[in-house]
Amino acid sequence: MVTDTSNLIDVHEWRFTALTDIWTGDAYRRGDRLVRTGLLGSVRWWFEVVVRGLGGSACDPSDRWDRCPGPHQDPSGSSHRCVACELFGCTRWARKFRFEVTDPTGRPVVGAIRRNQEFILRFVPLRPVGREEWALLDLTLRLIAEYGAMGGRAVLKPSDEPARENRPHHRDYGLVRLEQTPSPPLVACCKEALREYVRGGRARQGGWRQVEQGNFAWASLQNFWCVKDRYLARQDTTYSSFNLVLGRKQDKSEKERKGKRIVRWSDLLEDPKDEVSRWLAGRRPGGEGDTGPASKKVLSFKSPQEGRRTFGFVKPDTVSFEEIKSRLKKVWQDFRPEEEFLTGEQILDDLCHQRGGSP
């Protein structure tokens, strides 16, 4: 059951403290100002992860072939949309809210969000927002704060080397602590009620658009995992626990130069034929299968200790949870996966329980 306790026209705010800097770099890759669309895009990405994890369908707005609206329109001429586009908008359908980022006094945040800075995400409805949509948004923001990361540059890896750990390419970004949610609580969310909604049981007439999610189906809470209070990092020039888990070579020395680009041995896989490592490590310039960038599917954060975590995704038929546990056990000798390794399903149950809903 989803219990509605809110007025749909009210402004709803979530207040955070940044545990690290948050990166939302502009078109010139500078990070000295806040790009609200970059921050909202990150929230939307995690919202899509939640929707898919509940058994729903969400398009990839960056994919021109799969994004909404669909290739076919209904007889009234309105677009056929997925659950995420219904709230966040798509071509010919504006998002249902105005998105603002303010400081605790209500003034807009203009500069980049820095470590220890408090900020508020404000969602001002421009059209009615359904109770299930509020519940999914609240669930998403709590997932980001407790188990994920917000904004860009989350794929950088930390270092244990004193001379390197504070360099830009080894710094952690995107960790936040959720200080306050809308009061009174928007909804008590029940997993089964949300699942019914995203699958179309309580959708608008005609149901949701069902997307062929082949290339991005892995980005689902069903494939998500997290280990709190542990991290992966580069230890020195000859060893990186991060690379060991990804299946990359340990040697950090230079292999070759291509113009201004340096290719290191650690950009390459230990076994180029290992499909698990190929998927987990993604593609790097100069590496095997270099047909364009693809992010690694394991992310880790060292500082501050409060936000320390390692998380990632598996891909059914390619990478299993058991394979990830086995790789993590190689670098964390005292690792207790039966206690520490959390799957997306376990996390979803916990987040729903926190809001007074049933798993």
C-alpha cells in the first residue's frame, strides 16, 4: 500500500551535506560552477536504475534510437512514454517539476558544491505529481546518499600513496549525507505497490512505453551490489587492488604514447579473452576493444571514512554476484560476504522499511 500524505502542489525539499566535492563539469570540463542539469541527470540515472530494479521499463535518454517518445504515437497524438520520462520529461513532454539547488537560506547555489557544504534539492511541481512518483524519487535520493554517488567523476579510483591520494584523478567525488527529507513524509512506500506501478498496473491509460533495454539493462537495482566501509585503491606502482578486481594488469609503467595520450600497461587486461574482466573494466583508450569509452562497472570511495564504500553492477549471463564476491575476497582477506555484501534487492527492502512500507 502507498499512503499519500502530501499536497501535490507543495514544494518538496531534500537537504544534504556534501561529504566530498560534487562534480557537474560544464561543456569545457571545468568544475568551478554548478551545472544543475548535470546534477539532475545523475538523479534521473539512478531513478531509472530503481525503476528497472522494480521490474519496470526506462529508456536511455542518451540513446537516440531507444529514448522516448517511441516511434509510434497513439491516436490522440500524445507520446508514449516510459515511467522515467513521465516525471523527468522527454521530447514534446516537459518534466513535471522545476528543479532548484539552494543553500539552507533558500538562495540558489551557483558555484560548485564543495565538501562539507549544505545544499537543498527542491522539486517544485508544475503539474500534478503522483504519489508513486514522489515515492520513487524519495527512494532514489536515499539510495544515492546511502549506497551510491551523485554527479560526475564517480569512476575515479582512490590511491593509498601519500603523494598521489589528493591529486585530481585520485580524489573522491559525489558522496553526500542526507540530512532531512520532506516533512511530513511524502509517502510510506511498499515495494509491491511500486512494482505494480512501474509495471503498468496503475499507470495512465495505455500503460507505459516498454523499451528494448538490451545495451543498458544491466543498470538495474536487481544487478546492483554494495559493500560499506571498504574501498579499492592503487597502492603503489606495482599493485592496485582496484585493478586486481577489474582484471587489469598491475604494471603502471608507460607502454606507448599516442600524441598527448599515454597508454599504460595497466590500461590492458591480464586476459583479453576474459569476458567478465572485459565487461567490468569497460574500455579505455588504447585498451582491447577500443571503440569508444565505456565506464567500468565497479566504483570505490575512500574518503571520508563516513562515506567509504564500494559498489557496482553485475550482468546476468556474463558476471554473477558470486564472481564479484570471489574477486573482492582476493583483495580483502577478512571479507565476510555473507554479512557485508548487499544486493540491490536487500537494499530495496531496507529503504522501503525505513519509510514505513513493507518489503
